[in-house]
Amino acid sequence: MANLKEVRGRISSIVSTQQITKAMKMVSAARFRRATEAIVQMRPYANKLREILGNLSASMEDNSSVFAQERDARNVLLLVITSNRGLAGSFNMNVIKTANNLISAEYAALKKSGNLHIIAVGKKGQDYYQKHRYQVTGDHNELFNNLSFANASAIAEEVMEGYVEGKYDKVVMIYNQFRNAAVQIPTTEQLLPIQKAGAEQQQASAGSHRVDYILEPSQQAIVEELIPKSVKMQFYKALLDSHASEHGARMTAMDKATDNAGDLLRSLRLQYNRARQAAITNEILEIVSGANALSSGD
């Protein structure tokens, strides 16, 4: 009977856990739908803005803008975007592993010299890098509680100021790019300096648009106006990508957890029924043995 009581306790615990995972899946599904709509609407605009800026910058001199100047990467800033909460499968660890691989491959010397800086957006990433004694700048864990372009712009402006002042020579973002609920792609993207359009892209653009544009105001003025907007937009797009990816990963993880709990419940209920039948059989045997003993005594 002690075994039956133990199995009943496990069944009750798993039923409660399954109810929690079902509720978390439903909450993530609702948030996932809104987050998906936001990134789907934002992505074409952000990509087109970046393409226009890259094409304009490619036809200008290298010293035309401080944000387009290539420098020796003596001080590098990594923007690592994770989440504030767990229970999302390998969502956070995929980003952290991608960042760590990048550090090991390209910035190991900067890490040793103390010239590698990290801004971790999300509590999971911040806790990890503080624990491993990286130079973590600022605390931006509250950003996902009120994710908006204005709040993202404040961080982007801080990064651009540091780049202009020479505090950073290169800024790289690491985040999960959203594809669908089950697929999130760890992505490394250079934010600063602005990357110019490649030769192949320029040739493709020239082949499809054989037009000389007259720009008003000047090309220089347009680029200077577009660059801060583009940087803010790219950062905000990465946040939206990560936000949608987080809810997709959590929804998938909770769905699998619910299924696994169901499988475990079926196994435990079968085990409980077998143990219960065995206990009933033993009780019947004891009764029969007692009756036989009494009959023999008579």
C-alpha cells in the first residue's frame, strides 16, 4: 500500500505540472501571435532601409560618416539579446553559445586585455556574463516588459555615442532570428560601422535600376540622417526577432512538456493499476488462506 500511495502522489504531482505547462503554452501562444505580427510588419521596412543606406554609403568616400569608418577593432561591444525568463528550451543557451564561439574565434585577446564589452539585454544573458566576470555594461532587463521603439532607441543612442567617442570600434549583435514557432536561428550581425553594399549587390542593383538619381538634399545629408534611424531600426528589429523567437520557443517547449507529462501519466496509471490489482490479489489470497485454515481447524 505504501507503493500505491507513492504512485498516487506522483500522479497528482504530474497532473498539476501538466496543467501549468498547458497554461504556459496558451499564454505564450497569445503573446506569440502578437509578437509575430510585429516582426513580420517591421522586417521588410528595416531590411529595405538598410539596403538603401548600404547602397548610398557604397558610392561615398570612406570618411563621409563616422558611422561608416572602418577602424581597427581594439574595443568591441557585443549586444547579446536573450530573455528574462527560462522554460524556453535551448533559446537562451543558443545565443550564449554563439556569442562565446565568436569571442573564442575572434576576440579572445580583447577579452584578456579587458577591451571586450557586453551589453546583455535579458536577465539570462546578464546573469551568465556577470557570473563569468565579463565587462557587462548597464542593466536593460526591463526592456522586454515595455518593448517599444522609443525604449530601444535609448539603448541604440547610448551605443552610437560610445562609438563616436571612440569607446567602441565595432559593435556586433547576437540574437535569435525568428523563422517560425519551431525554428529560431542564432544570428550574428554587425551594427557598427555601417556595412556597405557588396559588389554583387551593387551590380544587381545597377542591372535592375539603370537610373542616375538626383538627391535633394545632398547625398551626404541623406546618409547622415538615415544612419541613426537605420541603427535604431536594426536594433529594434533584432529585439522583435528575439521576442517572437522566445515565445515560439517557449510555446514549443511547453507543448512537448505537456505531451511528455501525458506519456508519463499513462505509464504511472498503468503501474498504479497493476500494483492495485496485485494488492487486491494478495488480500484475496490472505482471506482464502485464513478461511482454509479455519476449515482445517474444524
